[in-house]
Amino acid sequence: MYYLKDSTELQPNDLVTLQSVACDAKATGNRVTLEGNASSDEKHPDQLSLRRAIDVKDRLIRHGVHSDQIAIAAYGVKRPTVSNELPEGRALNRVLFFSAGPVSSGECSKMIRSFPRT
């Protein structure tokens, strides 16, 4: 999930991803790990990366995922995906990564395929 500079707002396509992760976590009981990151040109990158992770955790909980299934980490600028030297690289470092166990193959896949994309 990528973010605009100094923002915690998810993009429309990220909401589809969020629904898929929530559905699979509920169906399988697998843990979900959220890793918030920020770019070097953002104000307060450590706090911002934490707010991004907390926001997605709260959204997953609202979608029915139990809070004990969700772990968060915030790395600020400590683990850049690419160099922060160029604007394009900084944009790629404004990201939240998530990892989860194996996805289910049943109803979640059907639900996501039918979800309208914007």
C-alpha cells in the first residue's frame, strides 16, 4: 500500500487489498504483520510510519479481524525499499507492507473478484 507524502490516507485500490487480507485472516485465523515505512522527505517519518500501521490495523479490526492476529512495526526511514535520493524513490518508500499466512481459496477470492474497482 503506497501513500502520498505526509499522508495516512489509503488509495481506492488499497481498500480492495484490505478487504482481501481481512477476509483471509478471518477465514484462516492466520496472523497479519503490518510494516509501516516513510520517505526521508516526510515530516516526522517515525510517527508517520507508525500511524500508517495503526490505521490499517484499526481498519482490519473493523472488518472483523481479531486484534490478537495483527502485529505492527514502524520503521520510519530505517528500511528503505529503494534510495531516497530521487523523488521517485521517495514515493516508493512511502509504503506499508503486510505479510500473512497462506490465503484461502474459497469465498474470499470470489468476493474480491466481484468487488468494484475504482
